[in-house]
Amino acid sequence: MTELKNTISLENFIINDLKTDEDIKLYLNANLKDYLDGGDFNSFYRALEIAIKAKDSISKFAKKIGMSRTHLYSIFNADKEPKFSTIIKIFHELGYELEIA
């Protein structure tokens, strides 16, 4: 496979585009809506991972919420399904709340 020079992965492109808390909030809201409409929770996990990376490193974030980096990655890779309380912790540490609209 030919390696392209001066390219960036889609994940890194999105991370670089999420510059403000408002950008991250809109991104997470769009992904949550997609999950509610289509049921693809794995895609929503991935959005949480990208939002975390836009704000912090996975290792530092995991420590802040009292979880191992490995456990957090197992959620993002859909190896484990998180408890609702874990999702709430992630949102809270990101600075957001889940609410019913």
C-alpha cells in the first residue's frame, strides 16, 4: 500500500477541529442523536473517545474518573459495555450533563 504524504487520519482531523467546549458539545450531541436514531452505540463510544482526546489524554482522563486506561479503552473498543454511571462520569468530567429534552 502506498503511503500518502501530508495526510491526517479522520480521527486526528476531528480532534483538531474540536477546538472549544461548544464544538465538543455539538459533536457529542450529534453522535448521541445518531445513536438514539440508529442504535449504533459503538459509534457513540468512539465519539466519547474522540471528545476526550480533544480535551486531554486518555491516561490522564482515566485517572480523573478513577478508571484504568485499559478499562477505558476496552469500552471504546466495544470489548466491554459501560455502566450508565460510567457514561455519566465521563460526561461530568468533560464538563457536560445528560438531560432529557
